[in-house]
Amino acid sequence: MKIDWDRRTCARRGHTTYLPHEEHFQARLHAATAHGTAWRCLRCGDFVLGDPHATGPAAEAPLVARGKVLRDLFILRFLAVERALRGVFIVLVALAVWQFSNSQDAVRQFFDKNLEVIRPVAVHFHYDLDHSPIVDTIRKTFGYHHSTLLLVAGLLLTYAVVEIVEGVGLWMSQRWAEYLAVVATAAFLPLEIYELTEKVSWLKIATLVINILAVVYIAVAKRLFGLRGGRAAFDEERQSASLLEIETSAGMPAPAHNG
């Protein structure tokens, strides 16, 4: 089923109406009804009773996102939420590593003590704790130097800040955030591919595919790195939409735009 992004957005945020100074546009954007004057929404095209939200020259009509732009905005905000949540999770991990670095001996003693408690249960289920990959990994972390753990915590915190800043920027539709999202995501693709060579899992495969699609989608849809005309074509497309809002909403055909 095809999603009507315009009406979906108007249903959540309300309509956007505009009274242009030019009389020939006014005639096309309003209608007299038995209940009063109705003005045409610049987003979905429906007529809405009541006074227009703003007035001014047609060329200064508000830039109202609709159609494909709304779809792109929805996808970017989905990615923004994912990045922000990931950033918060990594902050928690960084704090855990930092706390662990300050209490390695206590944690080691706690781990060894409780390992002996669960050993009879493991033996009952024929699980060899002495050769368990999980137990071995945990024990290796006890051998890390304090400075090494602090460095890891610092790197994790830096990465978390990047993810959170990226998420906020994407939510606000900032172009610099789109570049940051593409570069930061692409930079970790080789690591994700390497991890697949070590051990394959559906989660790793899904994460890799989603990140690749995100990089390609943002770069192409937003005309980054000179793609599809680059920034000049992107600005021209947005500016043309702004200047043609009144004509398009009024039902007048807009000139063709290559891009």
C-alpha cells in the first residue's frame, strides 16, 4: 500500500495555508463555502476552513516538505533515533569500562568466587568452564593495564559523542550531519566485514546490510560528494520547490527539473 506522506504529516502536524499578495494566486488558493472561506493546504492540497497561517509574496511562501522530501525526512529521522540510542548505549559501556579499570582486583575476586559457586551446575550440564570462550575472554580483560582500559573508555566515549551528534544533526536535517553519517558509517564497514570472516551471524549480516544501504541512500538521495549534481543541484532543487509552492499547490504545472 502506497503511503500518502502529505496527508499523513498533515494529520499529525496540521495543515499549512498561505495568503499570497498576488490576486491571481489568491483566486486559485481559496474557496468560498457555506461555512466560510477555505484555504488550500500547501502540503496536501486540501481546503481548510479559517484564516491562512501566513501572508506575503508568492516567492516568499514557506518551504513545506511534502512527497519524496517527507519520505526522506522520515528515513533520516529513523536513522537519527538509531544513532542516538547507539550513542547512549556506548556511553554506558564506556562508563562500565572506566569503573572496571578502577576496581579490577575486586571484580576479579568477585568473578572467581562466583565462578566456583556455579561450577557444580556447569559440571552437571557437562559444560567445561575452564575452557569456555566466554570465561577466557573475561579473564583476559583482567590482564589489561589500567592505562589501556582508560584508553578504551576514552575511545568509546568519543565514538558515542560522534554518534549522538550525528543523530541530533540528522533529526534536524543538517547537511553536515548527512556527510558525517556517511563517512562515519563507511569507516566501520571494513571492520564489520572482518568480523564476518571471524564468525558469521544473522545479526552481523543484517547490521552490515543496513549500514551499506544507509550509506548509499544518504549519499545518493542527498546528492553528497558531487553525486547527481552535488550541492548546487540540491540547492537548486530546494529553491525551486520554495518558489513554486504556490503554483504547485494551486494546481499549475511546474516546469520540468532534471536531477
